[in-house]
Amino acid sequence: MSDTVLPELTREDREELVALGHAYAFAADARDFKAFATLFTPDGVLISSRNHYTGREAIAEGVSGLARYDRTFHFVGQSRHWIEGGVVRGETYCIAHHFTETADEGTRDRVMYIHYRDEYARHEGAWRFAHRTLGVVWAGQEDKPAGPS
């Protein structure tokens, strides 16, 4: 992708990029790891502080680790997108809850405040993550009394 091909992002481009971030959160929370991986280009990269996955199969397998939680809830916040050096880039904030039910303590909630840094590419007519880096701004754990699930 170069500046001559894509000199600026259209409103539709920006809306699609925001929707891509939402689809990422929905797929993670639905435990649909195959759908999650299709949000990346075939050679897409997902990086966190502990892991580096390249390609859809590795990404699907890597994020399947979320299944160890009883449920998750990813709340996507503000995002912005721009073109730099011919590459479409973006950043998005997210608060992610990772719930584990315990018999004696109620619910354990691992909370993460996340800052994603992204590079995007169009693949088969749709925007996809080419490279996504997950940075944890803060993480902690809260124990909550048993409640509705």
C-alpha cells in the first residue's frame, strides 16, 4: 500500500477499521477463535508481551488460551487511524475482563487495560489486521462475590 494508491482514509475506511476492532472483541468473547483469526491477513501477526503469533492458524491456536476463563468481556474504547509512510496504522484502547468462577470465593476478575497498535491491509476486499501489538497499560485482579452470570 502506498500514499499514491491510498492518499487518505475515507469515512467508510475509518468505519470499517473501527468495526474490525469491534469484531475482534466479539470473536474473543464468543470464543470463536477461527473467526478471530480471519480478522487478520493470512500472514498476519499478533504480538503480546509474552507471545508472538504469525499466520491465522497460529493466531487461532494462541488466542484459544482465553478458553481457560469462564467468560471474557472486552470493552473497546477510543481509536484513531492514519496513513504513515504508505501504511495504514491505528491505535485502540480496550478494557478486558477475564472471569473465573470459584466455588468458595465467587468470581475472580483479571482486568487488563490494553493499548493496541495496529497496521492494516486490505485482503479480499476487506480491511484486516496485518500486524497487531497488544500492550498492557495496567493489569490487576479483583475478587467479587458470586452474582449473576
